[in-house]
Amino acid sequence: MAETTQAVAAGEKPLVSLVSTSKQVVRAHRASSLLMLAPGVLGVLVAPFWVQRFGVTVLDLGLFLAMYWLTLGVGLSVGFHRHFTHGSFQTSAPLRWLLAVLGSMGAQGSLTYWVAVHRRHHELSDVEGDPHSPNLAGRGIAGTLRGLWHGHYGWSLSYGLPNAMHYCPDLARVPYLAAVNRNYRKWVLAGLLLPGLVGGLVTWTWTGAFGGLLWAGSCGSSCPRTRPGP
Ligand SMILES: [Zn+2]
């Protein structure tokens, strides 16, 4: 099973706490990260050919904006970040469930994974142990470029897994949130397929369905993008 490390503060070093670093976990983290990147990259590669052949419709654009706003704006920024990580506001259980689902459709990791990483980031901002600091990769142009890569994506291929029971027991112990968490990959799939379904039903054509899947699902929900700010 995953090993857990807890380095006690030494001298002026901060507490480095509870991150599983076993090869098994890092491999699983890497596979999950690549899997989440794939739909967005595929979408970006296919999009120019699709535009050449079929153009872009108002419905495609509308679905793209709707899914982008719902997943990144509402789900990840308002839900995962402000509400679940920082507790900036309180709300009802049904709305918490909806925020958790929309954030999961944003394909940046499951709820407890996202919150655990982000709480750890705030605990150790820009010092050793910060999961995705761009400022710890050395000096000079090479260090800056290494930091840019690490801060945006590289960290998710090499970093361990913060222990959710340490960082967010307040979420892990809520049954309906734990259920959303368990079904994370299904929600990602729903974020891809749902706009395709809408596109297909509105136009009653396969091109309408694929347009929805491509623009709103692949590029809107899962497009590679940076995480919300602090
Ligand atoms: Zn924050």
C-alpha cells in the first residue's frame, strides 16, 4: 500500500506532511493526469480539420462558452476553490453536490484530490513541499523554463498524492461528496458527452452531436488549462 511520509520540521524548515510517494501512487497519478489531458489535446488537434470541413456554428460556440463557464468558472473556481478548499461561503447540500459535479467535469482531478493538493499548496506556498510552485526549479533562464513546465503540468506527472483524510476530512466524510469523488471519471465522461448529446438533439444530426462533443466537451470541459489562482 502507499507509503506515507511525514517529515517533522527541522530547524526553520516547514512541516512536510502526509503525501504518499510510493511508485504505485505516482504511476497512478501520472496515468490519471495523462488521461485527463488526452481529450483536450485530441480536440485541439482535430478542431482545425473540423472547421475546414464543417465550420463553427452558433450552437457550437454557445455550448463551448456554457461548458467552459460551468466547469471552470462555477465548478472549479467557485466550487472546488472558493467553497470546498477555502470555505469562503456556506451553501445547501444540493448546491454543494452540484458544485462538486461541475468541478469534477472540469477534469482537474477528483474533489478531495484537488482540495488536498490546493490546501497543501497554501500550507507550503513556494517552499519545499509545495506541489506546483514554479519558483523552486533553480535560477536563470533554464530554471525559469523548468519552473514554468513544472508549475503548469509537470508536477502532476511526478508528484505524490496528498492524504485526503489529513487535508480534507471535512469533505471525505460527507457521504454524497464521497460518492461524487468515487465516480470522478464518470463525471469527466459526462462532461464530454453531455454537450454532444445536446448538440445532437438540437440539430438532430451527427455533425451537431460531434460538434458539441468537440467544442464544448473536449475544448470546453477538458481543454488543458492552468488552475485557478490562489
Ligand atoms: Zn486558494
